[in-house]
Amino acid sequence: MGKWMAIDNKRELIRKHAATPAMTQAQLAKWAKKEFRLRDPPARNTISDIL
């Protein structure tokens, strides 16, 4: 099972989105996978729920 995003990770994702609003949810998912060392990128609906 993959690693879950911690609350701090979710807050960082929100800050990243605010700093770079042109990034799509798919791009944010790829960024989150790399930044937080996740096994898989978060699903689009997960990104949407966080934002």
C-alpha cells in the first residue's frame, strides 16, 4: 500500500497551488508524488478535494 499524504503535505500542496495557479491538477499530482516520495501520484479527485 502506498504512503498517505500527511496534513503538512496537503498544506504544502495548497501553498504550491496558490504560488503557481497555472499548474493543472495532473501536474500538481506529479509534483506531489516527487516532492513527498509517494509510490503513486494522488488521484485527480484527491487533489481536487484537497484544494
